Amino acid sequence: MEELEVPTEHLHETIHEHAHEAGGEKWILWVALSTALIAVLAAVAGLLGGHHSNEALIDQIKASDQWSLYQAKGIKSEINAATAKILAANENKEIGGDIKKKLARYKTEQDSISRNAGFYAKSSEEHLDKHVFFAESVTIFQIAIAISAIAILTRRKLLWYASLLLATGGAVFLILGVL
């Protein structure tokens, strides 16, 4: 899975330049500070999203490995059962106790392997669900940062308030991802 990127370097430079140019407009300093905080939250959400994406991939690989092992045990079981039937038919005997024990062991192992595979598949899904919350959070934070930059460039407080509202929405998704 690809890692979430937060390209905000140029926005920070622009915001700080305009904040210094603004001089007497104190609210612009607050815009710059809030935007820096939003960028930090976006970076945290991006890292957490990347972590959960990687964990989902690892767990999916583990689940696939377990299903491969499950299939291998099933094939071994079928080969042993067929061999036992052939031997028994040729010698007019019943399938031996050793073969029956092996077949029972394979069945037990398959049950355990199946549970493990299900566990890893479920874990992968849970990590992907969390990744979605973090990805949404990063997206909302990036939009909020862009609107903050526009607020400074156009000197409109209403846009800054809108960016704060969006950042609050991003924070909600970040919290939902952590929970």
C-alpha cells in the first residue's frame, strides 16, 4: 500500500512570508499558528494511516500463508487417504490405525490453521478500516491548510474560520481512527 504524503512545505513558507508582511494584522499570526498545528495533525494522521496500511498488508500476507498451509494439509490428507484405500483394497483389509490417526491429525491441524487464517484476515480488515479514517483525516487537513493559505492571501477571516471548521472535522476522523 502506498504511504500518505502531506506536501505542505511550500504552503508553510507562503504563510510565514505573508504573516510577516501583514504586520499589524494580528489575526494572520493566528492563522499561521493554526495552520502549523493543522499540518502537524496531518503529518500524524499520515503516519498512522501508513502504519495501518502496512499492517493490513502484512496480516493479509499471513492469512494467505495460512490458507496455503491449509491447502497443503488437505492435499496430504487426501494423498494419505487414497494411499490407505489402495493398500486396503489390495490386501482386503481396513484402513490401518496409523493412517486414521494421521488423517485425524491433519483435520485438527486444518481446523487450527483455518482459525489462524480467519484471525489474520479479520485483523487486516480492521487495519484497513482504520487506514480509511486516517486517509480521510489527512485529506480534510490538507484542504484546511489550503484554505488557510487562501485566507492569508485574500485577508478574509471567514476563510480562516472555514479552515478551522474543516480542521475540526479532520480531527474527528483522526480520533475515530485512533479509537
